[in-house]
Amino acid sequence: MSTLLLIHAFPLHGGMWTPQRTALAGHADILTPDLPGFGTEPRLDGEEFSMELAARFIEEHLATRNIERCVIGGLSMGGYIAFQCWKLFPERIAGLILADTKASEDTAEAREGRYKAMEKIGAGQYDAYIDELMGKLLAESTRNERPDVEARVKSLIHESQQESLSPALLGMAGRPDSTPLLSTIDVPVALIFGEHDAITTTDEGHKMAEAIPNAELTIVKNAGHLSSMENPGEFNAAVIKLLERVGS
Ligand code: MLT
């Protein structure tokens, strides 16, 4: 059975992939590591969080388990890191899942937003920041009709380490433009986007579908930015399809 390694979004942790671990267990061996400073994983001493550092951490995670090649998937920040994985060790990657993410670097406005968020967190307004973020992470329909999903997202965020948020915001603000990589991706790719994603809109998915040679785009209904948690049924079906394409 092939291995599927899933990289979590900001500011959650590997526990966000529970619906995939449960439903996809018969299709792949699933790894859902916490990134350094998230969940229970300690921060790396003296190193600044960056997408490259996180990709190196993933490479090490695979190497210590003697996994030579696998499918790598990432949602949002996890996708930014998946691009770096492709850049740094493509030989280990049999397929890619890029969910609710984008290849481009931050605009000046997006960077400004991150610096403001860091100020807020630094000023002790962590709860206010998380409340604001919740409105962007989930579709309105999820918030209105699926209080269990919202509660789960909140608890995943609160389980992450508060002091890791600002370094990760800084790391995302400084991430490189991955657009030049798109045409070099020569393995099967699943692009999966929540139809109501307010952070990385479906336009990003369409753009990447045009630029990546072997990509299939799935728009997940009744879902926002956290499509894997908001509509795991449709998300998982797209993952299974990708695993079949990789295996054939
Ligand atoms: C995420 O979900 O990982 C973040 O929203 C990504 C971002 O802020 O760009």
C-alpha cells in the first residue's frame, strides 16, 4: 500500500486530518505529522519557521521511517510547504494534493495583514484574532449548520502552541513564489478547493489546473477553506481518485 503524508493548515495541527485517517485507512498508510511548534511537536531550537524548514522537517519524517517515495498533500499553509517539498526532493514524491492553497507569494497587502495579526497576538489579543480567523476558515453554511465542525476547529487551534503563531505568520509572509514550479510538476496532482473558500478562492485552483500538466481540479460543495473537515466525503473521494491515478 502506498503512503500518503498530509501537511496541516495554519494554525491547526495534524489532528485536522482525522476524517481522512479514518476513511482512507484502507487506501494508503497515512502520516499526519504536526509541524515544528504545532500540536505536540516542539519548536526547532534557534531556527526561524519557514516553508523550507517545514519541508526539510517532512523530508526527515519520511527518511526516519524509510519511506523512499509517497504521495504528499497539503492544505493551505500545508500546500505552501508541499511546493517546497517538490522543489527540494521531487524524487520522493509520487503524487501531490494541493488543497485550498496557492502558488503565488503574498501580496504587499497580505503581508501587511500578517504583521497586523502578529501585533494583535503580541498585544495579548489572541482570542480576538482566532475569532476573526474563524470567519475566514469556514463557510457560512458550516458555521450555521455544523457547530460540531467549528468546535473541532477551535479546539485544534487551541491545542496548538500560541507562541508558534507569529513565527509561522512571518514564515508565510516571506515564502517564495512557487508559480515557476508549476510546469515542472510531472506527477499526478489533485487540486481540491472548497467552493466557498474565502482565503484561497477557486480561481487559484483554476489557475493551477491550467499550469500543472497532470492536474485534476475538484470543487468541494458546502465547504470553505477547510474543505477536508467541512466536507470530508467529497474531499476523500478526490484523494482516492488521485491514489488510483498514482497507482495505475
Ligand atoms: C492556512 O489555512 O494555512 C492559512 O490560512 C494560510 C494563509 O494564511 O495564507
